[in-house]
Amino acid sequence: MKGRSGSLSVLTGNLSAMEPDDRAATWLLANQRGVISREQVLANGVTEAGLRHRLRRGGPWQRLLPGVYVTTTG
């Protein structure tokens, strides 16, 4: 799945260092319209540091609510 369009490459705004359970994470984001909980992110192999990186100013993800993230920037 790595590198394919539509896959959850965790650093691009979807889930890129997320090889451990990439298919599950891709399914979650597709079926939850790009919204994912902190628990789901961590359960799919993203580290705390990886989550912070995605949520940084100008990063690919945004906080929607406490512990809930949207994986788009627009």
C-alpha cells in the first residue's frame, strides 16, 4: 500500500509512517470521512510524536474537538 494514491500515507495528511495497519487506517479514514479519534490513530501505529507532527501549525491534520482530528487542511 505504501506510495499508492489514496493509501493512508501518514505524513501527507492521511495516516505515511503507518505501515503496521495501513489498510485498517485507510478504511477508517474513508468511512469516517477523514475524521479520526486519538485512540484510533494510536491503535493504528502512529506514535505520540507522529501525531504531534501531523497536528503542528501548518501540518496536514487539524483538531476538530479534543481527541478528534480531521485529516484535511481545507
